[in-house]
Amino acid sequence: MLVEVFDLRRRKPQTAEPDRLLDHLSKVEQDLQKWIGDSPKNAALFRRDPLSAMRAAGLNLEDDIMLELEMITKSIAKKLK
């Protein structure tokens, strides 16, 4: 019975849906780069706290997208420690 649970051949492949986070980040990338380039203060904030900088830039990202990005960045930071 356990063999069936771990038998990857029997699982259906996931559908290839575009990743919402990457899609949204791609849409705001140019605006974010412009905002960072407008001021050394903006660039410093982005280096120190990217999520706060993205909010300050007024990129209009949905809350769930920002939450997902925050969870990912925290996970990466934890792994780097």
C-alpha cells in the first residue's frame, strides 16, 4: 500500500500554469528599477528592506502577492544563516 503512495509514475503531472508571483513581479520590474534609480535613498532602502521599498514605490501589488514574496524572502534568509 505504501508503495502506491510513493509511486511517482501514478501521479498526474501538474498543469503548467504561469506563476502568479513571477508574473506580477515582471509587470512591475521597470517601475521598481526606475524608483530605485531616482534616488540613492530609494536604492539604500531597497538594499536594506526590499519589501518595504516595494511598498514605498507604490507598485500596487496585491496583498497576497506581497505576502508570498515575504514568505519566500524569509525562507531564503533563514537558509542563508
